[in-house]
Amino acid sequence: MIERLVLVDFRNYASLDLDLSRNLTVLVGPNASGKTNVIEAIQLVTAARSFRRPAPGEVVRWGAECARVTARAAAHERSVEIQLDVQREGARAFRVNGQTRRRLSEITSQVPSVVFTPDDLGMVKGSAERRRSAADDLGETLSATYGSLRRDYGRVVKQRNVLLREGASASSLEPWDAQLCALGAKLVTHRLRLLERVMGPASERYRSMAEGEELGYRYADRCALGSCSTLEEEEVAGAIRSELVSRSGEERRRAVTLVGPHRDDIVFLIDGHDARSFASQGQQRTIALAWKLAEVEVVRDVLRTDPVLLLDDVMSELDKERRSALSDLVSEDIQTVVTTTNTGYFSPEMLSGASVVPIGAGGRA
């Protein structure tokens, strides 16, 4: 639980000192006033990433050389202070209780968070990258191993793409091919186990909001692996290797790595039908909401602690029934920080126990 958040030269804030409620904190103000920047700052010191995916220096206030975000929290029955400094040229440094931490897992293990933004409502029909990121971001929250594997695999793909652009020989590519197959297989098997875990509660949540419709999924890869979470790494690595061989000519023509989990997709199904093609906008938004509700449940189950729930102006994007489902979660004694332009989306009972913080105009949200 985060007790206090302090921002210095972060985005539009020269300074902000904010005490957070242990239950619900509502940041209310007009658009472009800086509410989203607070959500982003909290995510940066809890998950070491931002849903905006900015270059590091972009969070530094115009005219300043360094931004600082400090969160004081109660975690694992102890007090902890997490601090992030970001230089304008892009360097960033994390500290926990004054001690520099170089491994991101040392940050993400302190206070977990789940973020829900309007962009998440488009995850069903959005890009495959968005759906992969939804799964992999959750995996990184749950497991340091998952996060390290994701980053190591990404570095291999990046280096292999450089070699393809340079027209490297097959022998020069081979060591990178071997790493791509080994790390790719590990990432696929981790991702499939995660999907099985999160889609169980997501399907239950969806069914309760959609009058009995069944939510399922299909893991769409290029190696004909399917959605089986019991696949062995050796089997997956072999399938990736075979696909690399068959598409080697195309990869050289296009100078990019076309095979591996960075190219896979997660297809949501409603009663067995592809939701991208057949789902209404309401059904798509219900899937996204069910996924986020399931994220909270999985974090609780795996980490044995409640995440901080960060809701960035999503109430205005949901109809009454779906707002009610989200409000039920907020009422479950989970620390929530929500931004809104209108407190009318919340019941008087919710607001009576909330900390309502006006955010003035003048910044860029």
C-alpha cells in the first residue's frame, strides 16, 4: 500500500506531495490537468515501466534536468521508500530505502500494481503487440524470471535484426538462432502457463457480466503449437527452429526476424468465435474489463498481497453495468487511485470513504 507520493519536476509538476487513502483516492479535474501523470508516476515506481512507453527523458519537466518520483509504502509488513530519478538525457536510477537497485526485479517485488486505461479497452481488436504486452506485463509483475527472460529474448531479437540488415552469413546468425530458439521456447511455455492461469478467472468474470456467454482464447503462433500449457521447452524450441529454416529466405529479404513469440498473438473467443470479427464493442470492452479483474485476482493469488489498482479515466468509457462491476472490485478493500473529470460516476457511498483530490488545470495529462 502506498501512503505518500512525491513528484519533483515530473511531467507537468514542478512539485506534488500527495497522501493516498488506504482505500480509494479520486483525482478529479479537467482534461490536460496532469491526472494521468500521477497514475504514470505510481506505475513507474511499482512496475518500473509506464503504460505510455515513453523514452525515459520524456518524463522530465520542460526546463528541468532531472525528474524524481518518491513513493513511501507499507510492503511485506515493513515500511519502504522507492525512489526513481530520471535524467533528461535518459539515464534513470532506482533506490529502495536509499540503496541503489540495478535489477528491475528489486523494484517490481516491492508493491505490485495493476493499471487500467482507456487504451486497454481496445485490446481485443488492437494490435497483437498490445495483447502480448498485456500478458507479458502481468508475467513480469508476478515473476522476476519472466521479466528477465522477456528482456533477454528481446535483446536477442534486436541483435539478430541488426545482423539480418547487414546481410550476415548463416554461420554468423547461427549463435543467435540458437539463443532465439532456446529463449523463445522458454518465453512461450511461461506465457502459455500464465494465460491458462489468468483466463480461468477472466472467463468467470466475463460470464457473470455477459449473461452466460463463454470467453475462451487461442494462442496463435506460427509454429502450430496451439494453446497447450503442458508443452515441453524442447518441443517448442524444435518447432521454432523448423520455422526459422522454412522462412530464412523471407527473413533475409525483409531483414527482420519473423519467427518467435514476439510475433505470436492471443485471440479471444466468445462462444468459440473470434471476438475480433464477431464481438460488439460492448463485448470487447467486457473482455478487457474481465481481463483486468482477473489480473488483480491472479496477483493476489500468486504474490499473496493486494496490488495497487490504478484506473485512468476508465469509468467514463464504461456503461452502468460495467462500471458497477469495477466499483465492486474497488469496494473490496483494495487500494485504488482513480482519475476522473466527473465524480458522478461514483456512488455517494464510495465517495463518503474516499479521499477526493482536485487536480487543477495547467499541465499536460
